Amino acid sequence: RAFAHVNFVVGGDGPKLPLLVSMVEEHSLQGRVQLLGHVEHVHVREVLNRGHVFLNMSLTETFCIALLEAASCGLLVVSTRVGGVPEVLPPHMLVLAEPDATSLEAAVAKALVMLPGVNPQKMHDEVRTLYSWSDTCRRTEEVYARALLT
């Protein structure tokens, strides 16, 4: 009800899917919520490119590659503030929430206000500069080199 103008596309077939199906039916949201079930990796980019905001509601997370994939596709990311998530993306790409409904609702509202200022191509380009395999390898080598000196 709070986001009557927003449609949701949900990918995944985890254990909460039956609960989501029930909620969609109970609240008559069939016209606004599309449950895709399992999405093959080859189709992830296509699904992400349909959206504007990526919502991650993990209760535990170390480094969430899905956040990078979403930001790389130009989506503003809303995520729970768990594990390493706050360090994955800069604040202008990531709206953090506590893992509860009130905080998530406020974070989604904030993201919707931020959306007009989001340039998907600029986000993609910035993510490319933040993460690269060559940089990751270089930093990993530096860690091992320091470990060998101690």
C-alpha cells in the first residue's frame, strides 16, 4: 500500500517462496508482483535490467556479489545492514536498512526519492572501477607477501 506505484519482480526459489506466494494472493498483488522462481545465471542480467531498485533482505551476508551485479546493471541497491554489505558499495549506490520491516520500508522510500538522480551508465562505469580481477589479484598478492614477512 505504501508503494502503490511500484511493481516488484522477485527472482529465486528459496524456502520462503511459498510464503511470498501466499502473501501475494492474500493482498491481491498479482498485478504488481511477478514471482519468477529460479533464474538461470545466463538470464540474471536480463532480469536486473528490467528494474530500477534491487532489494536484498539477507539476514546474514559476507560479500554479496548480487549487489555488485545489480549496481553494475545501474540499479540503486537497498540492502539490510548485515555482515560485509556496508563495505561493498559506496553510499550513493546503496541504501542500508536494519533487518526489520519498518527500516526496510523507510529504505525503499528513500531509494525511490533518490531514483531520479541515478544514472545507470555512470553506476555501471563506477562499479567497473571499484572491482576488477586484476586489482583483486594484486591486493591478494600483497596480503600474502605481508603474511610471509611476519
